[in-house]
Amino acid sequence: MESPAFQKGVSLFNNHQFTQALAAFDQVINANPQDLAAYFNKAKTLEQLGRKEEALHVYDQCIQLDPTYNGVYYEKGVLLSALNRIEEALQAYEQSLHIQPDHASTYYNIACIFGRYGRSAEALDFLDTTLQLDPRHSKAHYNRGGVLFDLGRYQEALEDFDQALYIDPSNLYALEEKGNTLLALQYYEAALDVYKKILQVQPAKNSVIHNMQAAQHVLDNTPKDTAISNPVIVDESYNTMIKSLMNQKRYREALDQLEGIIALSTRQFPDPLYKAQFPSIYFNKGICLSQLERYPEALAAFEQVLRIQPGNTPALEAKAHILAYLHYDEAALSICHQLLLTDPGNQAMIQLISRISS
């Protein structure tokens, strides 16, 4: 039976009277130092008051009282992630999953961390698991679409954005990303229809207005009876062809193909915002240039990837290696240490640090 003081604390918390709620939960704890619910609610209240380190300490007290309480590990992970203490957050989430392996929100939060740092394959794995456990997880569909878009898998991305909108039709973020994906697929009229819906709700949204202008520009400069024969999309067949050339060490031919797609996108989207839209193109260009020992140009290609996708781990790793080759050791080491913060077991960066230091 919950005590009157506890019920008072909950009521105060729900009414955003956090200082008074904290006092009420402390009263409960003073009367019963084993009251797990009071500690848990105290931690949540401290978070609302901005006293995050104190909240972490109270979460640890909860764990001491009951190491099997999944909710504490989950909330601790959320707080650590907000504090950008990523490795600790992942550890908390892993403990949460050890206790409750079917907790969809934990998988989703881990996916968000991986996505934030450009670890796309891992993000997709955790998003897939999230959706297996909760097929109506709108945010998981939305974020999965975003990861797929960044990988150039536009048709799959479109399906996820549609799923997110089916579950939550009011999600304007998903609607805008659907428009952007249609734009990437060169379904310009469909993209315009989507953008118009957004502007009915947010008439001054600059990103939508800008993309509408880009789509309209292409339509205005394309003859009505002429289809665009060389789409700017980087689909699976395109990726397969490029990877095949690179696997055969035919880097010059692969580079020519990549330069062609960049030139085409520049013609169709004169604004630099659009010609730099696809990170996979520039990443593969950087790899080819590296293999051809054109290191300054390769560095520029990887920097282009990072302008589009700042947390892209493979691009950061490649940039670090080139900087080291060009004897910019401090800059290379800085990237190595940055990556090791989120992945302490990154052997490529550990070996690069050792090579630079030797």
C-alpha cells in the first residue's frame, strides 16, 4: 500500500511541482529506506530539476536495492545517453536487456546511439529487432527509413516512412523525409504533392520550400515527353557494379562511374546542397582515390561524406589513415581518440595510434 507521502509526491510530480515532490519522496525514504519506488521517483524528480549527477547516484541506489529491476537500468541508460556518456549508456541498456530481452524501447534507444555515430549496420540490426517486438513502433520505422536513406536504399526507406505515417499520420518529420526520398527517387510530382501538404501546416518551413524549388526546377527543365534516363539514385544494382569494380581492383573504372553520377547530380541539382546528397558516392570515391594514391583528393572526398553525415565511422577511420599517411599525426590521433570514446575496441584505430607512436 502506497503511503500518503508517496501519493503526494506523485501528484506533485505530475503537476510539475518538482521541488515539493522531491521533499515528499525524501520523506518516504526517511521513513522506509528500502522503498524502491520512492528512490526511483526521486531520481526522476532530480532529472526534472536538472540535477542529473545526483539522479544517477539515486538510480545506483535503486540497483543496490533490487538489481533485477529493469526500469532502473533503462532510465539510467536514457540519462547517460543524454549526458553523452555513450559507453556507460550502452552498458546500462545491455543490463536492461539481460533482465528483459523483449523490451522494444531498449533496442530502439541502442539503435539511436549507433545511428548518431554513423554505425549504420548496427543501427539497422537493432531497429529490425525493435520492429519484430513492436511492429507499430512509429519512431523505429522513421529512424530505419533515415538509416536506409543515408545508405542510398531509397525504395526501402520510402516503405518505412510510409509505415511511420500509417501509424502516426501527424508525423510531419516522416512526411518531409518521404518527400525527400521521393525527390531522390526522381518522383518529382509526387514529392511536390508531399511538400505541399507540409506547407499547409507549416507554411514557412524553409527546408521544404527549398526542396520544392529543386523539384520544380527539374520539372520545368525536363521535356514533358522525356523521362530522365540516368537517375541520380544509388540503388542496389549501382552499388553492386561499383563494388564489383572495386573488388577487382579496377579503381580507375570505378572512379569514372562515380564521377559520372556526381556530374549528373550536379546538372539536375545545381545547388551544392543536392549534388552532395549521397554519402556513399563520396565514400567510394575516397576509397578509389586512396587506392590510386591520390591522397589529398581522397581526403576531400571523405570530408564531403562527413559534411553530409558527421558521425560516419568508416569515413572518420579513412580520414584518420590518410591524415597519418600525410604526416598530420595530431589530427589523425584526434580522430582515433574520438572514435575510441564510442568504441573502445576499435582495432583499426588502436593499431593506427600504435603505428603513429612508434
